[in-house]
Amino acid sequence: MQPVRPYTRPYASAQRSQGNISISFPNLGIRASALRETLIFLIIVVALNTILGDGSRFIGTPLHPFWIILLMIVLQYGITEALMAAILCSIFLLVGNLPDQRLTETMYDYTLRITYLPILWTLTALVLGSIRTRQLKEHQYLTIYLEKAEKKAEQLDQYYHMTKQAKEQLEFRLAGERFSALSLYEIAKSMNSCDMQDTRANIIQLVLTALRPTKFSIYALEGNLLRLEYAHGWTSDDRYERLFDARASFGRTVLKQSRTVNLLQEGDEALLEKQGMLAGAIYDEKTGRVYGMLKIEEIEFMEMNFHTLEIFRTVCKWIGCAYANAERYKTLETQTNLSANVSKFLRAAVPPDMRRLKQAEPAIAC
């Protein structure tokens, strides 16, 4: 916000409406409203004096009624309009209404007598008008300053609420991230489970804790097809695909290029085809084997950022590692069961006498 500049122009163009009064400072200009008000007043007073009075236009009256309009113009408009009012009052007073010169008056006395009121009106317009003009300029400056101060106050109030809201959101996110970190630690410990059913349950909890999506799905790779294995948050109104061709552009980009397709990347919206906001391959980093795809269909707007993309990539790697561990455990368990069955078969095939003889051989050797 820029600081308020002081008032520098003597007749700056600015207006502030207060009821029916309009204040402005055109350069040496006379406003039509001041001219109109002055003429209307003078015409009415002169007409009343002509109709109801002697028609002298109050030339000999100690307190002349023209003072009323002059003082009103001075107080309302300032020096420019006040001088205009003084000139008009002088014209309406003297034009066609000059008094006769007395026998005892000199030319100077006569001139002073007929110009006495016009001179007083002019001096009043100059003195009081300049004072009023300075007051109006100060009022204008204070008005502009007040308006800018009010705008500043409104902006500061908005900034305060924005900062307060950002602080609350940050506290909420920090609390959520702290909780998520603890939850991720517990889930990471449980990811070492070798049972496939437990592994799937841990994977679902991992995605919900780390990414906090509203809707997501896990697809398993079967040949050249990505088949839906688990969906979270889907409704009957959703039209998400349950089967993707791994050879199509979307499947090829996700699986072959191992790239995270997301709406933040230019051009990925066409690949997603309204099927989600994030999609990435589930693969084992050690072997490079691809097990499927993780896809986020719906997530909160504040959570859709580049930090979430990094977490998403890490989660995909964790899921791939969990699948690889479960698969290795299953293979090892199969091999162990096969070895046990072969051992039982061989023991059953050897005759009892041969087994007794083989057990006795160490004792004979001793």
C-alpha cells in the first residue's frame, strides 16, 4: 500500500457529495450553481423592491439585503464565487440606479458614496472568501486522506483475516501432518506383514493416511489389462472405468514410462479423460516389476499440490515393495511346503531296516 500524498495542487479537481451540497475546485472557474443561486436571489429582491417598495434597490439602507446572498456564497463556495457574487450585487445595485450628486458633495465624496457598498462587498469576498477557500481545501485534503485511511483499514482488516485463516489452516495441516507421520510410522511397521490379506488392508490405510483422498482405486495388472481390485468412496453415480487397456495411451504412459499422470501437468488432462486427478504405476524399485496402478479420483483442492505428488510417488513405491515382499514370502512358503512334502515322501519310501541301519552307522564308526 502506497503512503498518502499531501495535498499539493491549490485547485485540485475533487468532489465529495454531502446531501445536496457539491464541493469542487475547478481552476479559476465559476460553478453554474453559484451563478444561478446569486441571480435568482438578486432578481427576486429587486423585483420585490420594485413592486412593493420605492424601487431604490435599498441603496440607502444601512444593512443591505444583498449581504445575505454574498455571505451565503462565501460560506458555501469560496473566493472565486464570492467575487462573482460581489460583482453581480454591485451591478444590480448601481446599473440604472445611480443617485444624484448632492450640491454639498465633491466628486470624491460622491464616488465614495456610490462605491462604498461594492468596495465592502469586494473586500469581504476577498478576505472571507480566501479563508473559506483554505478551509475547503483542508476539508478536501482531510476527506481524501480519510478515504485512503478507510481503504487502508479495510485492506488491513482483510489481510488480518487472511493471515488468521492461513494460520488456522497451517495449524490444522501441521497437526494433521504430525498425526499422519505417526500413523505412517505405524503403518510402515505393519507393511512388513507377509500375509497378502493383511498387506492389502495396510495399503488401503496407507493411502488414506498419507494422501487423504475422497475417492481412490487400486488396479492389478493382468496381462495387458488393468483390472479394478479395490475402490474407495465410489458411488453409483460415478462412471469410472473398471478395466483399462495397458497398451492404450493412458496405460502405456503410466506403466511403461512409470510417470505420474496428474492434472497439474500440462497435457495430462487429456490422458486422464475425467477418470481421475492422479494416476501412477505400482512397481518394485529393486526388480522393476509392475504390479498395477494407483489412481486418485477425488481429493481436496488444498491437497492437490507438488508436495502431494511426491508423497503419491513414494506411496506407489511402498505399495510395490509390499506386493514384492508378500510375493516373495508366498514363493518361499510354497518352496518350503514342497521340500517338506518331498522329505515326507522319501522317508515313507525307505524301508524300516534301512533306516535302522543308517541310524546305527555313526555308533559303529565310533
